[in-house]
Amino acid sequence: MSTPPISDAAASARPALENDAKTPQTTTELARLKAVDTGLERDDFVRTLLRHLSGTLQDVVGVKEAASFVSIVGQRMGEEMNASYRRALQVSQLSPEQVAAVCLDLKRRIKGDFFIIEQTPEKIVFGNRACPFGDKVVGRPALCMMTSNVFGHIAAENLGYSKVALEQTIADGHPGCRVVVYLKPTEEARDSEGREYSAGMKAPSP
């Protein structure tokens, strides 16, 4: 059954979206607030929100379990980013060099400052001078699972295997980050403390 069209009279009876019920005094106060620097803007709001969410998780279930929850989100983000970069580059699979470049580029786009310290066929060692979460990441190591899972998923999906070791992080109080992405299960990789990823791993469905 089709919905009957809205009559002109009914439409005109609706208040225009741009019209509201502000009093003159409220309008004056709003104008004053527009000139005040509260430090509140969208990016900072989202970072603060994530800080409180991760902090609450860490306090309630512990850092390890909180990291597991963030890992699920990070893996989904990794899946989406991997697909996006493959489409953009028009390739079905990224080469090792493209994996390294994609990791650098995606961090650059979200205001991270990652760079490569060492790159071999067995591993990529990244450094980082600025976290996308800004100072909100300090004391929130669970958020570092975003980097681990995004890097790990992209590397594993294209190269078959990866293991990510977060050797130093800003979250833990270091001035920068040192992240090692192993591309092959070498003895060094096996001895490192990190999280392993393999091709075909999928995040649990919501």
C-alpha cells in the first residue's frame, strides 16, 4: 500500500528546520560561546571518548581483556583498510613493499608519524613519533591493539603470516613507539613477545 502524498497545507504547517525556539537571550549567549575557546572539537572529543571507553574496560575487566576487545575492533578495521588499499591500488594482493607503504600511509592519514627503522624480507621495524590518539593514549595500552591488529592483519592477509611486537609504546610512557612486524616465522619472531596473525583470520561477527 503506497503512502499518500503530503498536502501543501500539511507541509506548510511543519516548522522549518532552520527555525527554532531560542530566546533572544539564548541567541546572545550562543554568539558569545562561538568566540570562546573551550578546547572542544570533534577529533579531540572522539579521542577523549576512546580514552574513557578503553580506560573503563581496563578498570573493569583488566588490561589484558580490554586489549582483546580492542583487538576485535582493530581486526575489523584492518580488514576494511586492506580492502580499501587493494581497490585503490587495483591489485589483488599487496607486495611486501606495498604492505610497508600502506602501513605508513594509513598512519599518516590519521595523524600518526610512523617511519621505517629497518626493512628486510623477514621483518619491518617501525618507529613512531606521534600517536593518532594524541596524549589520550597515555596509560591506555589496550588502544595499541589497534596498531597491532591493523598492521598484523594487512601483512598476514597479503604475505601469509605476520607477528607484531609492540616493543615500546607512547601508551606505556615512552617518548615514541617501536613496532616490529615479522613477516616470516623466524627464530627471532618465535622468541619475541607479540601477537601472531595468519591469512584468513576474521574478526567475530557483531
